[in-house]
Amino acid sequence: MSRFLERVSRASTDTANPLRNWDSGDRPFRVLTVTNNKGGIGKTTIASNLSVYIRALREDLPILVIGLDDQNTLDRMFAFEASDDLRTFARAVRDGDFKGVVLEGQYGVHYVPSCSDVSEPKQRISGTFDLQRMLERTGWRGLVILDTKSDFEILTKNALAASDLTLVVVKDQASLIQAERVFRLLEEWGRRRDAARVVLSMVDRRIKYAEAGKPDVLAHLIGEIRRAGHPLLESFISYSPKIASLETSLNGRILPVLIGAPKSLVHRQLHHIAHDVLKLLDQMGLRAS
């Protein structure tokens, strides 16, 4: 009888906390979420370029990148041609899975076309774990990369709940303050602290400080992150006008750094980050299809 009550208690606990089943489940895919509540810090640049770099490093690993905002940045990088308005993230939410909207894109990366208005998907998402169920129904095998909107609303929380590894992008003091919200939420959910890592982005080392022991903005941010006890990726991404220029072209396309600036410092930095992220995901059970 005691064993029966123990099983009932465990089942009740698992139902109350879907993250426990999600984190321990034998899923054929793993999820990388790139996030921060603050905008203009390079989240989409990191998410889109990591898609390309990870695919180049692991050609047998299917990559699906999904943007959870109303920007068309991912479309501009990956689409071979303009897609119709019927195959978008909004339709996926209506259908309850991504099967009908996943498109094969450039550089061997699959993607979901963005929608011009995310208010409808936000209204249809009723709980924190809806995106988990959508991904499970889709049947993707490989890696899913989620690029969140610059907010802390329902879609972003769904992405955090679905993530195996979260990259919290930090550029400055303001974005570091917002990063605290992500770590606090994951802690409330009982997630391991190393399931999220800070990645420094658009770091301009020309910014210097007069105070002793803080020669530049990189040293200052690293010191603040370590004091807060947040796990940090060793590699970071430098500020670069050259990289920023890749988002502006005559045909409207966005070039990945691997193609547009293969000899740049940022190329080497992204290569290191992609390698480190793959190593972490491998430890979390990532496998090719």
C-alpha cells in the first residue's frame, strides 16, 4: 500500500511540475533558447548565426530556428524566397504544432517564417508549457533554437520552460539587471543553475573606466556577473561595425558572419561559442537524427 501511495504522490508531483518530465524525458531533440528582456543587444544575431555555425560544425545535426517575435530577421537570412502568409509562427500556434510551417532554408538550416503580429499567438497560448507540447507534436529530431522577443511575457516564458540550455545575452549594465529575472525564474522552477549561461555580446572594449581594477567594460561586466554567481561562457562577441553592416544589403538579405566576414574577430568568437554550446548540449543528450 505504501508503494502505491508513493507512486500516486510521484505522479501528482510530476503533473504539477511538467519541467521534471521534460528535463528527464528521452526526447529526440534538444532546445537552445536565446533571451533577454532588453532589446538591441544582439539576441537575434546570436541565435541566427549560431544556427549556421552549429550546422557547419555538425552537418548531420538538423537545425530548426524559430523566432518568437514579429521581426522578419530570420526570414531575411534563411528564406530562399518569400513565403506565403499562411505558413507562419501564428499558424503553428493555431495548429498546435510546427509541422505545417517548417521550411528548409539556406545554409542547411530549417526555420519557421515570422508573423507580422504576435498578439494572436500570445492570446492563444494559455499556459507556460504549451510550447513544450507543440515541439513534442512536431516530431523534430535534432536541435531547436528559439529566439525570444525582448520581453518577459508568455511566449518568452514558454521558450524558457522548453529550453534545455538558455543563453542569456548581456551587453551592458541594463541588460545584466534584466538577466537576473531569467535566472530567478529558472531557480523558482527548480532548474539547475548551469542550465543557463550568460553570453556577452557587442562588447566595445574601447569603453574604459578610471577606477582601479576595471580597465574596460569587459572586465567590469565579467566582475559583476561573477559577483552575482551566474554561469558565464568564456567566449564573448565584440562590437563590430563590419558585422552590423551584414544586416543591410541592396537585396534586403542578411548574411551570416560565417559567409560575410569569415576573417573577422567575431567569426572566431562565434566559432568558439558554437563549439562550447555544442559541448554543453551534448552533455544534455543532444544527438543527430
